[in-house]
Amino acid sequence: MAARRRITHRGRFTRRRSVSPARRILGFAVPAGVAMAIVAVVVLTPPYARLVRARWQRASLSAGAADGEALIAAQQRLIDAIPGDEVLTMRLAHHRLGLVPANELVVAGATDSPPPRPGIPSIQRHPRPDPPPQWVLRAARRLQRPPLRRGLMLLAGAMLVMAMLLSSPAHPSDK
């Protein structure tokens, strides 16, 4: 390709440089990549936040259900133990019904710590999951606002147009 000459505004001759294909690709890839990242964030963040929140709720409900199942199992063990355990039966009758055997005297406040109430099985609670990160939920809430969403999409579109213009040759004959 022959070197072309053109006149600049000061009257001096300058030689026009051709842009290498690697620079054209880079000039397209960087702004286009940033634009696609903006589109991905705008489009994918709200559904991701809903997914994270749903997973957290499911895990919390699973832990609560596991606690309920453990309580049911403990209550069933208590029911199974009542017919064969006279001491437990007496304690339950005293605590729940207020019945005291005639040969016993109940002294209130005799100890510093009250004895454990009979018939209340203790279970070990299952661990609850950590709540989802607040920055994800806040970002999703903000990205659902139409003005911000529209502005970011317009910015991404402008960057794609800029990428196409920067990567195209200056003159059709420079291809």
C-alpha cells in the first residue's frame, strides 16, 4: 500500500499511519467487553439476588423442620417412657396437674436454680444459615429501578457503538 500524504491544518505534510489489526481488535474488545459486563450485571444481578434469598429461606425452613422433627422424636420418647417410669409419671402429675402424693411435702424455693420441668424434652437446635450478603440484595434493588437500568443499558449501547467505530478503518480503502 502506497503511503498517502495529506495536508494538516498548519500546512505541513504528514504521513498517514495504518493501524495494525491487533490494535483494532484490542480497540474493539476492551470497550465491547466492558459494555457486555455492564449488560450482564444489569440483567443477571436481580435474578441472582432472588436465587440467593430463596436458597437462604429454603435452608432456614429446612433447619426449622429438622428442629420440629427432633422435637417430635423427643416427645415420642417421652410418651414411650411414661408407662415404665414411676418417677417421671409422678413428676409429670405434680407439675402438670398439681397432684402431690400424701406422704411428700413440697417446699418452694428450696434451691437456687429450679429443677428442670418434666415433660419438656430438650433438643439441640440445628444451625441456621447465614443471611445472604446485603450488598447483593441492595444492588439488585437498585438495578430494578427503571431509570438506572435504562441509563446503564444506554451506556452499554454507547460503548458498543464506540467499540465498532474505533475498530473500523478510517477510510474504506484501508481494509
